[in-house]
Amino acid sequence: MVSSFVQGNAGAGTNVAAEFEKVKELIANLQEDYNTLHEKARNIASNIQINSTKLRKFYNHVKKIEVSGLEEADVEKILKRELNKFLAVLLYDVGREERNQEQLKKLAEGMKKVVDVVKQKNGVEIKKAYNLFTDFFEALVAYHRYYEAINNSKSR
């Protein structure tokens, strides 16, 4: 028996931009509301149809940013620089994508808004905002992979 959690398309009809807006607010306010972050990740993941390998590529770019053991000022500088690189890679992919560009554009626009909020933070707050962002992004990748597998099994 399948639980109500996995039945159907979790966020069918969800406005992806509105979901990203809520994530942006949570991170802007440094709210450690992981239940809501995961709910938003699940809703977004079930409503964007992009290649999971591509999504994982973007996540890996963000996840590889290493800031442990650095001075606070260096953490801020490195995070801002690396998040700018991430946005450049993401937006570049949107520009070169011929197939499914609209779906990738939805993801890119939402991620840009969230990353911009992280980059506005300073000092200790930027690391906390970055951690919230990576937790959200990790959930997004996981839920996306899950829904992709379900959709593939339905189409067989």
C-alpha cells in the first residue's frame, strides 16, 4: 500500500515561483524550518521536468564549496564568489538548452532569488543561510530523483 505522501504528484498544480518565494523568505529570516523547506523542495521537484543529471551537476557545484576552518571574513568572500560561479553555470545552461528550456528557466529564476538572499547575508549569518540553502537543495535533488523514478515507472 502506498502512503498518501507518495501518491500522485505531490505538488500538482503548484506554482513553482511561489514555492521558491517561500524558500527565499525562510532563508532570508534564517528560519530553521526544515519541514517547510522539505515541503517546498518536494513541491518544486514534482513540478519541474528537467534532467536529474543536470540538477545533480548544479547541486554538486554548490555542495563542493568548502568553508570549514576559515576565518569569518574569508567564509563570506568565498561563499559569495562560489555562489556567483554557481549562478553563472546555471544561467549558462539555461541559455544553451534548446529542449525543455522553460523548465530549466523556472528552476534558474527561483534558485537565483534564493542565492541572492544568501549572498546578502554577512558574517556568521551567511554561513547559516548557505547551510539552509544546501539543505533545501539536497532535498530538491532527492525528491526530484524520486518523482522522476515514479513518473518513469508509470510511463512503462
